[in-house]
Amino acid sequence: TSASIWVYNGTGDVSAAATANASGWSSGRTTMCKALESDEADVVIIQNGIDQAFRMKQNYTFQALGDTNGSPPITRAMIYYRDRLWCMADNKLYYSGAVPTDYSTSAGGGFVRASNYYNIPIGTERALVGTRDYGLLMFGSQNIYQLNPTLVPAPSTDKPELILDIGCVNGDTVRQVGDDWLYLAYDGVRALKRTVQDKLQSGQSQPLSWNLKEEFEEINWAYIANADAIFFQDKYILSLPTGSSTTNNKLWIYYPAQNAWAIITGQNIAKFATVKFSNELRLYGLDAVSGKLYRMFYGTSDDTTAIVYQE
């Protein structure tokens, strides 16, 4: 199989977009991470958590990075932070050299997976995010850890800190909301909150979504890997599979300012994305059933059918 990446330059028709292909890739959700190379400048590291990582250059060509001691481990939990590419896999946090020339070899400043890693017991890796001044947050299926690494990472002295022992179900639901981080746990939507002491702490013992008990009971956990979330215009929007649906068919919308929730049915959003047009940030959703792309929360019709509103 092969995966196609379409790159739209913001003008003209989408059919004129540049495409890049990666042969030997399995189907599945992907993570893209912008990184820096000393020779190439900005590149994009792309992973699906199943096959080897790929690098896309600025001319949209692909390079297979392999699965060796010098290349990134296979994972979707990765981030470029403090001039290094960080990857979570198998309860280890791996890091590359600082601004390497090649992410596929140790000689090029890539990875040294045999030694350059931290042991962090998070369970199955879900997401890896960077904070402004508190280091890295590692979301796993069992625990959530924090690590503020030194400029030159030192696994023997840098000490990871357990933040919360309530794990994350799906890394695509981890989103920054102000200075907090929201995510879907096994008992509902939870938050890592920043206090006046500048420490990330868990929220109250009840999840933020505790009052959506009937909605929570309808989640189809067998397909929870399809869930997706985004923070847009002061709203945390979570798309979930419910009932017997194998694809996302319901939206949970959280309003942090009011600590309130809204539910929208009939929208099968597989993936959210924001795109800026003329300095206006717009929200789009990919329909999991039809494959169509929709601009969300805009207009009065849905694919020529009038929208019916019920409160």
C-alpha cells in the first residue's frame, strides 16, 4: 500500500495541490510533527504507529527513516521540543540530537535508541505534548507523567514526576485549553489544571463530564480509537462513537467559561482541522461516512438540507 499526503498552498483549486507518496505504509490515523534539520530547515516527521517513520522535505518528497537504533521509534506520540524530536514508545521517552542533519542515523544526529531514553511507566503511549515552561507531558493508558528535561538531556538525573494515575483513552482527544489540558479518560473528560502555584494538577475527583452520565454510558468503547477532539473558539469539541456505531456519530462540546456542556447528534466527524483564510481561522470536519469535508458551525444548511435546531 501507499499513503498520499496532499499539500495545499492556499490558492487555486485543491486538485492543484502537491502530493507525496510513501510506499509500504499501512492504513490508519497519522501524526505529523514539524521538526528542524540543520541542512533542510523545516521538515515534517510523519508516523502512523504501525510502520517506520517518514520525513517530508519542503519539496514534498518522502524519505523512509527506517526502524533502527538511529531512527525514531514507531509511535504516534511525538513532538519537536527544545530543538529535539521526542518520541514515546514501550514506556520509554526517546530523544534525538539537537537540530540534526538526518533523523534516520545516529551519525547524522538522529537517535541513539540503545541509550538515549528515559524509563517512564505510562502504559501504552497516547500523546506527548510540550508546555511553555513546565516541560513535557506524557499521556499514557495508565498514568500521566511530567518531565522538564535539562538542555542536554540527562536520564540519570532528570526525574520524571507522576502527575495523575488516571490514564488517557485516546491521544487524539488531548487538547490544550488555555493553560490547561483536557483529555478523554476511562471515566469521562478530565483536565490537567494549572494552579496559581504554577503546578499542573488533576481536576476535581469527578471528571469534567460527570453530569453526562447517560451520554457516557452510550460510548462504543470498542471503537474509541476513532475519537477526535479540537479546541476552537473557546470550545473543547469531542467527537465520539456511540451506540452500535463503528464511527464517530456524536459531539460533546464543553464551554470552559461556563463549565457547561452541549450535545450534537447526527454529525459523523472522523477528524477536525482548522485552516486560516484571510486571517480568519475556520473549523472543518471530515465526515466518517461520506468522506466529505464540511465547514463547521457555519450557514443554515447541511449538504443542501436545512438544519433543524432543537434545544
